[in-house]
Amino acid sequence: MRSPVQPAESAPPAERVPSAAAVATSRVVYLLIAVIIAISLVIQIVLVITGGADARSGGVDMSVGLATRFARIFSAFTILSNLIVLTVSVLLAIDPLRDGRLWRVARLDALLSIVITGIVYAVVLAPQVNLTGWALVITIGFHYLSPWLTLGAWLVFGPRPRFTWGTVAWAFIWPLTWVVFTFVRGGITGWYPYPFLDVTELGLPGAVRNALLVLVVAIVFAVLLKLVDRVLPATLRGAARPSR
């Protein structure tokens, strides 16, 4: 005969809640990243207006108008990737546990694009330029502090796991769009933001080959980020909150 008293169901395991100290520390770090990028961006804008050097090439083309100089600066991968990191960092400073499908793509885009920015600058571009003064200050912000602080913050704080293979695939939409746009616009105007993509100097096969090499590096790094996201513990592992 069945007992009228049913056994109590076992309670689900309690979810780990990140400590207040961990959340507060992550907010400070993300705010620091945002401030570094914002200051670098303001200095870069002032240099564009006054005819100073930029962090991308170390030079300035005063033969074109101010609008064209701004269009060139804000179509450079360096500036666009830093703007993504700036936006993501501000939102993480507000809510370090922010989550959502689109948010995960934006987070991976920020990580992937800014680290590729740092790698390409250090390996390809830095040996070709000799920056001084304010141009050196902003290149340190854009190409060194921003990439490695962003990666370091994600490695320490997470939260993880967040990325799926679908997230990885979607994260490549904007970089691929940028490459196509760069080649199309360069074919029309004759101007390219980086020497390794300059069809005029390298020819189309050479420029496309260089773009594909960077793409391969980005794919390898994206796979590494996905694997790390799955296995590496993070300081923040609490309940995800939908992005607002």
C-alpha cells in the first residue's frame, strides 16, 4: 500500500552567486578600459582637427578636407574595434552579468576584434611607424592597453560559459563586412586604411592574401576563445541577466 505521504523532491543545487567584491572589482576594471579608450578617442579627434598624426599611420594627409579625414579615421578597424570595446565595457560596468543572444555576439566581437587589432599592430604595423608625442599616447591606449586589458578582464571575470559555435559564426559578420567595404571603397577612392591591404601597392591578389591571413588568425583565435570559454573557471559565474 502506497504511503499517503510523498517523499519530498530534492532541491536543485544552489547556483553560485558571485561575491559583491568580485562584481565591484569587475566594474572598476571595465570602467577603466572605457576611460582609456574614451581619452584616446578624444585625443585622436583633436589631432584630426588640428592636423596632428594619427595612431594608425603616424601621419596625416592635409590634402583632403576635414570630413574626409574623419571618414578615414572612423572607418579604420582600430577605431571601430575600440568603439565596440568602449560600448561593451560601459555596459559591463553597469551590469557585469549582462546576457542575451545578441549580447554574446557583441561580447565576442569586442574580444576578437580588439585582440586582432593588437596582434596586427604589434606584428605588422608597429615596425613601419615611428610615433611620438600624443600619437604615441593614443596608440598605447588603442593598440596595447585596450586589447590586453579587455582580454585579461574576460579571462579573470568572465562570466562563462557564454559562447556557442553559433556565437562564433555570427561574430564574423561585421569583420567580413568591413573587409568587403574596405576593398570596395578603396577600389573607388584609391585609399586603403592599412598598407597590407593597399591594392594600389600590392595588387589585388596580394592584398586579398593578406586579408585572408588575418582572417585565418582570427578564426584560430575565435576557436581558442570558444574552448577557453567552456573550460576555464571565471570569477563571475552567477545567474545571467538578460541584456536591457
